[in-house]
Amino acid sequence: MSDEATEDLRVLRMPVELDYTYSAGRSASRFLRAIQEGKLLGQRCPVDGKVYFPTRGACPQHGMPIDGEPVELPDTGTLVTYSIVRVPSANIPLELPYVAVQVLLDGADTVMMHVLGECDLETVHMGMRVRAKWKPKEEWSTSVANILYFVPLDEPDAAYDSYKEHI
Amino acid sequence: MAELTGVIGIGQTKYAAKRDELSMPGLLREAAERALEDAELTWKDIDAVVIGKAPDMFEGVMMPELFLVDAIGGAYKPMLRVHTAGSVGGSTAIVAASLVQSGVHDRVLTVAFEKQSESNATWALSIALPFSVATVAGAGGYFAPLVRGYIRRSGAPEDTGIRVAVKDREHALKNPLAHLHLEDISFEKVANSPMLWDPIRYLETCPSSDGACAMIFANEKLADRSDKPVAWVHATEMKSEPTMFSGRDQVMPRAILDNAKSLYKKAGIQNPREEIDCAEIYVPFSWFEPMWMEGMLFAPTNEGWKMTYEGATKLGGDLPVNCSGGVLSSNPIGASGMIRFAEAALQVRGMAGEHQVEGAKKALGHAYGGGSQYFSTCIVCSEKP
Amino acid sequence: MRDVAVVGFSQSVSLRRERNRNEVEILIPVLQELREATGYTNEDLEFVCSGSSDYLAGQAFAFVAGLDAVGAWPPVCESHVEMDGAWALYEAWVKIQMGYADVALVYGFGKPSMGDLPITMALQLDPYTVMPLWPDAISVAALQARLCLDGGVMTDRQMAEAAVRDRAHAKSNPHAQVAGDFDVEGILSEPYLVSPLRKHDCSPISDGASAVLLASSNRAGDFSKRPAWIRGIEHICEPQDLGVRDLTRSRSTEIAAEKAGVGAGRIDVAELSAPFSHQEILVERGLGLGADTTVNPSGGALAGNPLMAVGLARIGEAAARITNGEAERAVAHATSGPCLQQNLVCVLEG
């Protein structure tokens, strides 16, 4: 017998490909249809009135369905916290380094994760005021990707106390 | 009401980036055989098996415990498979302990594992779902903003994370099973390593490892027969909260604080810093040491970093943390939590070898997962309660 | 041992495809219904345990979203099994036994319609030697059915009779997916789906969720007028390899049934979650059921098979027959893995 035949087989490549069809769900569908029109929809928790963004099926804190009227939010907000990412990730097509941010939209009570653009890395800081940079209108679809990234606003920083409970 | 339960056997594999000389069943069996050997038992002495691991996509097998069960002697026995995100290793040990504490079984084997080299964990964690934008680059991308939040609120010196990394990597040199043995580790080396997810540097992050950890729990009657020291389970606790809701404190979640209070109450601990001799804490990024020192109530709010700074968490300090090298030195994800519990048990059994904390009697094991939302913990002790 | 009872049960309608709702949205009304039926609040819950599968959802940590439906605040003592909810119930039962909890919420959910289920299930098989052949779940079950038929263990008429019985029972179950009057001759004249299995021998693919409230004797009366007491609950796992076990009987069901004490008295009702008709017969035999037992009054898994919720739903259905006075003693069954690899048996009494 040759050496090859007696050697342990160590690696067997076995690619797996499975197709899935996702349903966004009722609540997220409402949000996605709105963002296709350039609108940002949140929804109030029926128990404490906090505005969840984006809309979702239930308030996770109270386990109650959220089915009231949506609340339209502006595309401005506060950068609550961030990380400068210098490591590539297969699912993220952005050039390195980029700034991953958590943004608290004005009027919302939950943060959204996105990225920051058109900004000097040295100047990124917590409390910055930011605005969404949208794709050209003709490219809008039912996706959060209609917002390319957030850009800094020329406004004074938000006070730490105004957003610290969202970190 | 619960039966007193002890850890009578522990087995760990060597942790490494690739254990490709072993199949998945071989990996589990290596840990399970070592646990049986430690407990001086054979397969037939085991009543039930509990298997834990993180998401199935990490190996590309759906419910892999089904094909693995006979490799660890579980054929024709009860078998459970636990999955609670990163805390799963701890939760799995807790489920195994409960089977004995409830009186349902006398002796239970539990194995937690991950063979990350058989798939791609970063891929599995970042599967792009339709309608969403991928902005989170793996676990580091998720946790880095929270670390920044901690630094902001605590005013911790920027080099705290570096100090934790140096300490855990020095500890790992005393643990032959650890994945990373960085002989020339130094403050400068960590400080100069590339910034990956600012403020987290490369050497402040955990590796990706293959490995398995096994434990055997027995009731008091059987554990008393053991010739070796027993780690008695004084208390276990699990707490979970949702990933996101308005006003959620993601840096210091209530679930860890509630978990700590409940755990210490059950274990009769008034002052954890004084009464606990050492701890194995789930620290996948160095900054989580000071954060979880506060979460587990060893330090006042915003002062966890002082323990690192004062050297309290080093071998020889008043509360050595992660003497095994911790998750920063070995990270087979699904097993990482159980390794914390097993290492805590080894310490109070006096069987931790070169990384033994002298005279350790009472130890804490801790694991967490998800978006800092799943916590599982245990207190083990060399003496019965 | 402590006395523990099923004090509440709710389930969704089994649907071939939930087009509009995601898993959390399927689960929320199920938990709401359970809350309304039993009056439990989150303060009552000392333990929560769920069962689901990441591969059915096509994403890692799919179970985490389930917490949203629970309203896990303040933080809850909680665990999850990557198994049918029936095993989550077992874990909760253990926690109550050890005195950790008196009241526990258990739920299971699955939305297999998102993927190609029979193919996805191939990923359960040995990844080195079997799975690379991509044997789909129906073909694997068909191998077992062939062994049963050619070995003279059962006839295809008996299989058809099981299917007819279940679908007829399902007519009175508003949650069932496949119900109606079929006749044995008609079924036997149909073409094979995967020989020797015909369409009627297979459970449907179902999206759905189920939930159960468990309580110790200290608390059971707070939630139910007639709790269904768990008198025995056992589960056994066989080796997976199809070549090392006798596929013409369910040894693990036999062992679990004996340990759970199924034979200690008359069984009025049995709820089985076998996904194929020949497997239902094997489980019936493994449990040692006689002619005086009504099998699958709900229609069983052949009438609706929401994976990860279906086994828990069988326990719930059996308990519901006790609670409504139809039965004094019942047995429920859950299964997992190819060809009845792992089986759970639960005996309930009024």
C-alpha cells in the first residue's frame, strides 16, 4: 500500500448549500414598505409608550404585541456609541477601516446599528449629531440599505445624559 | 430539597486552532474518556448524557448530538442537547447538575464542544438576512461599542484591557491545554498589536479553537466514594433578558446583576470578594474582565478596572481570575462556558496543576452569551455546604 | 418525587406555509392564549425553557428572538434545548423536581417552510460518511418502511389504516392541517411518493408553535381546575447509524415506556408524534398500547407536524383530554432524529 493510502484523511471538503425563503413578518413588512418611500417608521409599546425603531411585532420588555399606529421619525439622531472596525468580514462590503455606530434617532427610544461615512476617523465621538445619507431615490427598495450611511451634522453634541441610558 | 451534587470527574482536550487529526466524535470522546479516567469510572456507570454546543452552523451539522451520542457512551440512555448561545457550556453543566440534584439520575456525564475548524463561525454569525443591512462584523463588532460605553461611564484608564490581556496570556503559559502560548507576551506586544474593532486590539481578543470539555456529576452518596477530592456544587443560576428593548443597559445588564445576587444568596455568600478564592469568568475580549467584576459584584459600579490595575485578578492576587488563561487563550465557543465551570472545579479540588491557586476552597464559574443577555454561573467548593 | 402537572396548553394552527408571520409573531398569540387560559403572569414563572432549531430558521441563535414573545423582563431563569419542546418540558420538569421552581413555562416553535425540509434534515446524518450522499428525510424513512414491510412486521394496509384514522380524528381538531375522510382502498391505489411510502403515509410540513404551563402540586390549583399530573416521563436515545439498530421496532420507545410505567394501568388516550405511518405503528407497539386506547384523537403528527413544537403539542393534547374529563390516564410521545432515533414518553393522569 502507498503512504497516501495509509495516511489519515484529515480534511473532506463538503460544501452545503441550502435555500431559505424568509418572511419579514407583518410588523417589519410595514416598516420596509415605508422605507421604500423614504419614511422611517417606529411604533409605540402599548405598556410604556416607548418608541421602538424599527417597528417590531412585540415589545420584548413586556411580551405584548405592538399593533398600534406607527410613528414617523426624522432621519436625524445622535451617535450613542461606535467602534472603528479594521478587520474584514465576509458579510460586509465596506472598505476598511469604517465606523460602526449605534444611532438614536430623534424621537426614538431604541438605537439602530449602522455605519458612519464622510467623516474623519479622528473626529468620531459619542454624542455627535448625525443625519442619514440616502441612496438616490430611484434605487430605493424595501431595505434599510436605502440609507447608505450616516453623516455628521454641523450641530453641537448631544449631552451625555440625554442618551446614556441607551448604551 | 435538592440532592447534594459534586463534580467527580473532569476531562479536557488540548485546545488548538485545528484538531483535524480527530473527527467530531473523536474530539468529544477524548474529553469524555479523560473525565471517566479522572472519576475512575467506566461508560456503564453513567446514567445520562447532556451535550452542549453553540449554533449548529459552526460545524454544519443539524443537531450533531444525534450522530455523536454513541461516541460518548450515550446509546440507549437519556440524552439532552442544550443551546443557550455563548453561555451554553455553563448552561449545559447546570442541566447535567440538575439531573442529579433532582434525584432523577445518580451520575451524569456532560460534554460541551466546538470544532470551529469544520465550518466558519464568523460566516455563521453573520449570515446576511434579507431586508437587513450587515454592519456588525462578528462578535468583536458587536461588543466593541459596548466596551467604549464602559470606558466612558467608568473612566477606566485606556490600558486596562491591555493589562488583562497580558495577565491572561501569562496565566495560559501555566496551562498546557491552552490554545495560545505566547512566550514573549508583554504590555508592549499587546499595545502594539493591530487595532481590530477600536478600542479592541488583536491581542485583546479570543482565538477560534477546536476543543471539548467534559464533567461528571454525582450525587452525594456516590461522590463520597470518590478517592479524589470532590468539587461540591453549592449553587447554580441562569438568567436571561431580551437582546434589545428601550433603555436596556447593554454594558451592565440587569441579568448579570440579578444572577449574581441570586447565586450568592443560594450559596450563602455575603461578601463575594472575601469569600470566593478564585473565579473563571467568560472574558472573550479583555475589557470584559473589569465589566464582569462589577457584574458579579466583586467591585463597586465603575470600579472593576481597579481590580485589574491593583493586580487583584492575577495569580497571587486576592481574587485570581482566569488562571487557566481564560477564553482569551482557548475558545471552543460551545465549550468555553463549561471550561470555566470545570476549571473552577479543578481549583477547589486542588488539581489545577501549575495554575493552581494555593488553598482554593470556593470558586466561581461564569459564562455569558448572546448580546450580553444570557448568564450562567456556579459556585463550587471543596467542602459540603 | 414531586407531583408536577400540565396546567395549561395552547398551540397555533399548523400551516403549510406562514406567509406573513415570522416565528416570534407565530409564538406571541400562542403565549397570549396560554396567559388568558391559565391567568399566569411573568411573576409566576420561575423557569422558562424552549425548544427550536437554528437550521430550520436558517440562522444562528434563532431561538433568541423567542424571548421577545415571553417578555423576559425582569430577567428570567431560562434555558433552551436544540430539540423538540417536549425535551424542554422534560428539563423544566427536572427543575421543578429539584425544587428550583414551582411554575415553569415551556414552548417550542418551528417554521420549516422557510427551507426545503426533507433536504435540510439530511444535515442530521453523519457528516463524514452519510450526509455527503444527501439522503432526504422521506427516503431515509422509506428505507425503514421497506424493512418493516418486507420483514413482515406490518402491511401497507395497516399503514394506510393509521393514516385514515388520524385524518378522520383531525376533523374535530381546529389546529390540524390535514383532516378528512379518506378510505384505505383509495390510499392503497395511489402512486408511491418514495416507495413504499405514499403521500398519506407522510406527515405534512407545518409551521407552528405550542406552549405548556407546568406547575408543582403547590401551585397547580392556581391555574387549572383539573391538572394533568405527570406520573412518568422518560426519554432514550439510540445510536444514529441505521446499520447498528433494529429499525423494525422502536427499542428506545420500549425502554422509555417501561421506565415511565405506561403499562401500569389502562391508557385511555395516546398522542403520538411519529411523522410517518409505519413509525406510528412502531411507536404504538413500543408503548404496548391495546385496543382500548384511542390513538391520536387530535390526529397526531400525521395531521400536523410543526417541528420542534409537535412533540410538546402531543403532551399538551394528551393533558387537555385529561383536563376536560375525556380521559383518566393518557400517554404522550415525542421523537427526534432519523427513523425514531430518540423518543420521549410521558404518562399523565387526572
